[in-house]
Amino acid sequence: MELAILFWFYKEVDICENRLKLLKQYNPDLKIYGLYGGNVDEGNAYQNRLGKYFDDLYFFEGSTDADWKWINGDLMILDWYTKRGKDLDWDSVAVIQWDMLVFDSILNQLSGIKKDQIFLSGVRKIDNEVESQWSWTKVGNKERNNYLNFITYAKEEYNFTNIPLASLFILQVFPRIFFDKYLTVKNREIGMLEYKIPTYAKIFDISFYEKDIGVKWFGDEEKPLNAIPEEISKNYIEEQINKKNGWRIFHPYYKKWLN
């Protein structure tokens, strides 16, 4: 399998450069493609500063609405695929966000992942616990109607009546086959990416690569990865990377990492 990295960013050029140096350090043999989703008027500044780290850099020129980008980040990545990514050299692409710290080879962390497999962080069924607590599905939240509309759409279009899947969009690896199948969906804006992607992967019968990488769903226990703006503490990160078998990927962390 030829794995590449898709570095997804939109602000904090100093932090982005810091992360890219770390990615190069630990993944020297992987191509790094850039997906810039920030203000297009500032694109040249990012190109000038960060261009040397990328094997290719793509600027998203679709919606400028920040909420749309948050809920539909999958469509930004799909836009990259259709307009640029499909013509680049890779079998699978690991999406790494600007506020993630990576202290190991991605292939080592996801050892054994196969060419046409998908990896999504924190995959689980939308059971009663998830549906009642998760902001995208719980009763009383404005996003619940979007979730219910997605369930209806999946049933009507694909006869999907199983329990939908959820994931936390922190670290993911997409094979080309997922994008090609996703392009066949008629209305991709129904739903939110954190349940759309795993549920469609199930509908498309794509094989899931499964591994616990320390995703925090609920509770107070500190873990290396969470999908909310709750920064992982520097002390915790240092403690883990000093352990022989500690965690090696952390999100989010908003400061430069100084070795």
C-alpha cells in the first residue's frame, strides 16, 4: 500500500510549520499533500511559508462559511480528491489536522492496514448512550433534525435499517475506493461528517481497519485524542512519549512543540 498524508489546515502558520516538520521527521518516506481551507486571500502567505513541505498544495475555494466547513469537512476533502487528489500518487491517504501532534510513523501506528481499508478514529454504534449525550444526535440540540433526516435518507436511498455508526473526526485513513463510492451519493450534505462517513463506509461494504488509538468519547479520564477544543496537557504528552508503549498521536495541541 502506498500511503500519503493529507495535511488539512486553515490557520496558525507557525503551528502548521511546526507540525509539518514533525511529520517529515517521523514519516520521511511519505508524500505530504496540503489541503488549505482558510481564507483564500491569505493563501499566498501560506504557500510562501509552507510550500516547501508539500509534494502538492490545494486551496479549497468553495463555501467560506466556517460552520459549513466544520459540519461538511468531508466534502472539502472530497473536493480535494475530485479536483486534485485523484491524479496524485497514493493508494490511501491519512488526514492529519494542523492541531495534531504525531511522534511516530503513521504506518507503524496503524500497522497492518490494507490497501482498500478505511480507518476512522473512535468508531462505535450510535446506541442509546451516544444518541442521548452526543451533541449531533441528542434531543433538544438543533443538529438532531439533521441526524434524523440522514437516517431517513439512508433508509430511502440504500435500504439501510441498521444502527448508524459514529466516529470522531480526528484521525482517518481513506482509500480511493471510498471517495469513488462517496461520489455516487446524490445528496451528500444531509447529515454531519462524524456519522455520515462511517455509516456510508458500512453501506458501501468497505472493510474497516480497527485499532484503539486512545479516543475520548465521554467521561473525565484523560486520553490522547478528543474532538472538542480541550487541549491535551504538555505533561501528559511528555509522560506518554517517554513510555516505551505510550501513546504517540495527540489532538488537539495548540502550541509549538519544542524538542
